[in-house]
Amino acid sequence: MGMSLWVLPELHHLRGWSYTMDIWDNFQLAHLADIGAYPAIYGQAFVETPGIVFVLAPVWWITHVAGTSVSYVFPLWHPTAWLVLGPYEVLLSASVLFAVDAVAVRLGASTARRLLICAGEVYALYNVLLWGHPEDAVAVACLLYACLAASEKRWSRFGWLFGAAVAFEPVVLLALPALLFPAGWRRLPGLLARAAAPTAVLLVLPLTMNWSVTVHGLVSQATYPSLNRPTPWLHFAPSLGHGGYIGATAVAATGDGPSRFLAILFSLIVGILFRRAARELGVLIAVVALSLSLWCAFETVIAPYYVWPTIAVALIGLSATSRLRTAASVVFAILADLASNADLHAEWVWWVIVSALAALLAASWPQARARSSEPTAVDAPCSVGMVVVGTRPLTNNDC
């Protein structure tokens, strides 16, 4: 909030506060939910799952009752609702820091490593706050808690947590194969039902009362090359004509283009390849980061905050890496973040981003554990007389 109210306005010589319009767009959708027009949210250039709309609805009611001003349609220099909405956005986004620290503790990270990881997460999280998308942070927080539940084989809890993540940001579905395959085929129907339930409940009214517009928003997902960072996949994306943002031409992130299909295909391949290794929490987190990186690798147009989920999950790998690999991971994370924010609409920037993310994943990937050469109790020779295994003594008569 200090950056928004004082630092950035001073640095850039702005007359008003610094904020992004994206958060106000979602805030206006919360307004529609409060006045009973919730089924119409997908007619307002909304292309995500609607969890964030319900989370912002109480804040809109508070600011409405207080008579504060909002910056929507006509931008204001000092919208007083920002004094409530801004801190609320920060609190929502900060939820991921608790999830990251919980995973780091489970991986045995020292206090110094936990502080380093937290500092890196705060730096990367600024990208999410700057662009006004706290739903990404909430989704990754739920995803990380789902990873913890999966590592403990608490599959029911995992299903509901993953479902909550999907309700805020559907991109986490790229990590689903890596988490499902270790669970086994018998649990698959129940887990899929729990993972789909929260989003299905939120979409019942929009799909029932506004089917075509809702399906078009969720499937095509209009994006704007002139406003963000185009990638080579743009050449394969169908055009959707002029969108609602200052007449910018929109293209489909999915539609008839191959990019999302390839991302889903590769996420399935990753899940199959690591279906056994991912039973270990450290490897599971690395595989999830790899799966999330497919968003940037195959997206038609990249917004600066798209790199954040991969960076946020990959930095947890610093819990048990060497100092050299830690330094390399930090450097590559900063490079990916800076490249994503470069004010250049050139396709070569995409190569820098994807290369930096690939290097980050390689540097933060957990090392294989060396097997101990010392004999265990089970491997010990019978001539020792007695060896304790678990709670039962093993004697020569058991050999």
C-alpha cells in the first residue's frame, strides 16, 4: 500500500495513486453479485473461474455502504474505495506465504532458508499485487496445501483443497495429473468429483441463465496481444475481433489454437513420467512447478504475472539445495520476473522468459538422495544374535 499511495506516484510523477484496472474490473463483478446480477459476470470480459468475485463481494458492500468512490470506467486519481480494497488485496495475496512456509517446514528447511524463501516470495508476489490478481495467490496457496495433503495421503482433504484452487484460477489444473496419478485409479472418481464441486457450484447460475456467453468466456478466454506480451503461438490463435478494452483486437487463448491443447498434453506426460517419484514431497513440489511452467511455455499472450505461480512454487526447492544452486535459482527467478515486466512487445522476450523459468526449475530441482551403504536391521546377518526391527525382536530362529 505504501508503494501504491506514495512511492510509485513519486517515482513516476503521478497525480494520483498507483493501481491497476484489473482489480477494479473484478471489483465491479462483485458489485453485480451483490445486486443479484451474478449470472451476467461473463458478459463483462471475465474469463476466469468466479471464486474471486465472491471473495470481493463483502468488500464491495462495505465500500458501498460507506459511500466511497471507485475507479471503474472513468479512472479516478484518488478512489477512496482503494483504501479498503488495497489492504484487502494484500491480505488475500499474503495467504500464499503461509502455505509456502508450511511446505518449507515440512521439507526440513532451516530458519535462515525459510527467511530467504519468504523474501524471494515477497519479491515475486509484488508482480501479482501490481497487476491486481490476488486470485492467483489464493489459488497457489490452496494448491500447496493440497500438495501437503497428498503427501500425507489425506485424499479427501486434497480433493477439496484442489477444488478450491480451481475455483480461483483454472490454470492449476495443469498440476492435476502430477497429483492424481500417485493416488491410484480407484480414488480417481472421488477426487475428480471433489476437485470439480466448488467450481461447478459457482457456475450453476451463469451456465443456466447465460449459457453461450459463459461457455465462450471460459473456453475461448479472450486475450489482447497489444496490451501484453505476444508469443510465437499467437500465429496459430484465432482472432475474436475487437474486445472491450479500448478497442484492442482480441485473440483466443484456447479456441481452435493448439497452445492449450499442448499444455494439457504435456501436463499429462509429466504426470505419467513422475507418477512414482512424486510420492516424495520435495519431488512433488518440483513437478508441480514444472507443470505450472507450461502456462508460459504454451500461452498465446503472456501477462507479466503469469510467471509468478512457477516462481512461487519453484523457490520452495531452496529448502534443501546447495548455496550455489540457491544463488542460481534466485538469479533465474529475478531474470524471469524482470523479463516478464519488460515493456517490449516482441516475441523474443517470450524465449527469455521460458528459458529463465527452465533454468530456475533445473537449479531448484531436488537432488536424488544417496542410499546409505551401512547395513540396516533387516540386512544384518543372523549371527548377531538379536536385532530389533520395529517393536519385535528378531532372533536367529526367524532366519
